[in-house]
Amino acid sequence: MLHGDVDGQTAMRRANLRRALQLILDAEGEETRAGIARATGLTAATASSLVAELIENRLVVDGARAASTGGKRATTLDVDPAHHLLLVLVLRRADADAALVALDGTAAHREGIAYTPAGRDAAIRDLVERVSERFGPRLLAASVQLPGATDGRIVLESVLLGWKDHPLAEQLEAALQVPVLLVNDVDAEAVAEQIAHRSDAIRRLFLHIGDGIGAAITVDGELTPGAPARVGEIGHVQVVFGDEAVACRCGQRGCLESAASAPAMLGEDFREGMDPDAFAGLVARADPGRLAHGAVALGRVVQLLGAMLDPDEIVIGGAAAGLGEDFLERVRAETRHAPRGTVAASLRAATPGIGAHVGAAQLALISALGVRWNAERFA
């Protein structure tokens, strides 16, 4: 809607529309047409014209009257939460969640499904068809968050889902009739962390520990992709050797996931997105030896990645964030003595309470409209 190949004049118009919409998003109901003119340096007439187009496209609505500054009280502006929706589909090993997210960041609808490997594709197709039938005219874009490497269009490889070179975006676009963006689950979680704990001028290494293990890097608030779209695929790097190495689901032995994934440390009853009370029960019953073994393996990888990437901070998310400070301290103990010539980065748990759909929704919003939410939208 605000993107696409256009001529120079139209491109400038669209850029100004994005600037105006971002200002309205950031102000959370306090922005005015006059404020947009001041912030952008555009004339009042141009600012009013931009707002009129945003309203016509059902992206923005007029709000209440602003506080008086001595003259006629201006009308405030906010994003329109009642029309356009972003579909976020979060795929996991045994289940999936769908969230329909309005432009103000609220989830207008949620539903989940469970599946077996044999029935997964049909279950996902049925879910997408239900969403399309109910919300199709309101859909702006969709993003699919999944465990594995993707270039945004194709699932290059997902060990957990058993897909390789799978054209998922094309398949879902046929059903939804809107653009579909595929997103690695760790990238999405790193984006959500950036929303919740915004620090633009830093390099952050984010690690997710769940059914699998992956990493993502954000620099100055933006994801850093790799040339073949496989940054952070660290779960099947061998880090345990000899008699301590156990078989991994990928067919190798001693992989990081075989020692430090949530199932390896907590048992096979673990599921991504499981009920918090059930997760707490798994943690309470966990074998301390398995937790310690996982922390050592994870610490080795963290130390190596820290030396290579020189991040300002390292953030551990997913299930590991719920294992408590004792687990994190064990990981820190492995990294405390940094290799000569390097400095150990600070290590902390991910910010709690962020919705599982938030990062992928942010990426869908950026892809569709070129704007983004701030943390206050999800406070």
C-alpha cells in the first residue's frame, strides 16, 4: 500500500505518507496535522493532504480535540484499529497459533491448533482457509514464524518441521490473497526484544532455547541477515565430544541441541508455548545434572560467539529465560574467563511478557507499510 516500484514523485509522496503514519503511531493518539507539518517541514496543506489519504485508506482516524494552545483546538490523530489486520501464524513442532493483529498492536482474534507430523500440512491449510474466509477483506499482509532457515519466501530447511526447500509463502498467498513473509522464529523473538528493550546503538546477540536452539544478531536495532539466510543456525554445531555426546534428532551426535535444548534439559514433555504452570512443573522436576550439562554446552557456544561477534550484550530467550537466575549464572560461569584479547559481554534473560506474535507482527507491519510499533503499544 505504501511500497512498490513507482515514479519519483509518487515515491516521494509515499515516503511522506510513511513519515506521517510513523509520527501518528509514535504519538499514540496525541499527534495532529499541525504537528506533522512541524516535524516534517512540510506545508500545512501538504500535511493535511497526507492525513486525508491515510484516513481514506483506513489507516488513520480522527480522535478527540487536542488541548487548546490559544487558538482553535486541533483534532488529534491515531491509527485506525477497526479495519486492517495483520495475520501472524506461529508454527511449532506440534502446534500452531494464529493471531490477527490490528494496526494499534492489539490482537483482534486468536486461535490455535495441534497436529501430528502426518496431519500438519492439512491442519495448517484448514486454519489459513478459516482465517481467509472470516477476515479476508481486512487482511493487509501475513507473516509466518517458524523454526528453521528461510529467505522470506521458501523454508530452506527446518529440522523440526521436516521441510527443505518448501515454497510455503507461495502456497499461503494462494489461499490468503495477500503478501506472505516467512520469518525465522529466533529472528522474530529478537525483533520483539528490540521493541521491549529498545537500544538502537548497540550490537545484540540473541539466543533462543526451546525445542531447538538458534541465534540472531541485531545491530543498531536492525536484524543482520546472512548471505544465504542462515545466520544463527547453531543448533546442530557439535559441542559435546566423546562418551558425553548423545544422539541428536538430526542424526549426528553431540550437537548443541542434544545437550542444551529444552527437551534435552527438561524432558520430552516440553512443548513450545506450553502452559506456564506446566512449564514450572517441568523445571521443578528437572534433573540438576542435565541442567548443568546444558548450561556448560551453551556457555561454550556463547563464549565462542561472543569472541567472534563482540556484542554489547547477549540475551537468552525462549524456555531458558524461565529456568531462573541459577541457570543463567551457570552459563555466565562458562564465559567469565574470556579468551585473551576479548572482553566478556553482559548476559541476561529476555524481557518477559512479550506476546509470541509480536516480533513477526512487527516485521509484517514493516513489510506492508514501512512503519513500526514502539514498546508503549505493547505495555
